[in-house]
Amino acid sequence: MKKQNGFTLIELIMVIVILGVLSAFALPRFADFGEQAREASLNALAGALRSAANIAHAQQLANGDTAGTSVVLEGATILMVNGYPQSVATGITSAAQVAGDYAITHGAAAGGENAVYELQTNCNVTYTSATAIGADNTTALVSTPVVAVVDSGC
């Protein structure tokens, strides 16, 4: 008498059913990492903007320049307002070396203006330039730059 090897039809069906049930629970967890990736991208950009603003500010202080004097970082001239980068392309965007992954809307050279870096609606980072009591770049600083992340639409 020969001994048979292999699985019965019932055993194979049970394995397929168990794999189907497991995949039904596991698949939604791995299906869409896009939202988490966009949120991580925004948080990384926010960190880069904060760091770039502080590095430009430190360079200006090290140079002994006035609060409105431009600084040079890695060969790029960074326009400054109230001691920090302006909300313009040659200000914070250049200082942070932001690439073309974002739709960028720049403000103006004045303090308190915004630069918005957007991935999609309600998925953006806003940089608000530093404000001072007066517009002459020599008066007391009221607030340092503010970087705000909106990730409700990511």
C-alpha cells in the first residue's frame, strides 16, 4: 500500500480562507501611505524653514549687520527684514533651498508677510516673516518668524 503525500482539498480551502480573512484586515493598513507621506513632507519643510531662518539670522548677527542687510549663504544672497529672511523667493525660499515640489505663493518684503508652500488644498506650510515696531529695520523686534503647518487636507 502506498502512502499518499499532499494536502486534502478541505485543508487547501481552509488555508485560502484564512489568508483571505487576514488580508481583509491587513490591506487597509498598508493601502494608502500617501497622507502620512504628505504630512511628513510638510513637517520636514517646516523644520527646514525654521532652521534656514535661524541660520540666516545668526549669519547676520555674526557679520554685525543691521536687521535689513542681506546675507550670503552658500553663495546665495538672502534678502532680510527685521533680522530674518523675507517672505520672497530670494528670501526664505532661497535660504531653505526649497525645490519645486510645492506650489509657492510669496508675500512681500515687509515684515509680517506670508510665503505659502502648498502640496494640495489644506495641506501647506506658511512662513510669516518677522515683525518689528517700525518698518525701518532698526526698531525692536516684535515677533520672530512663524512657521505654521496645516495638514487637515493631506
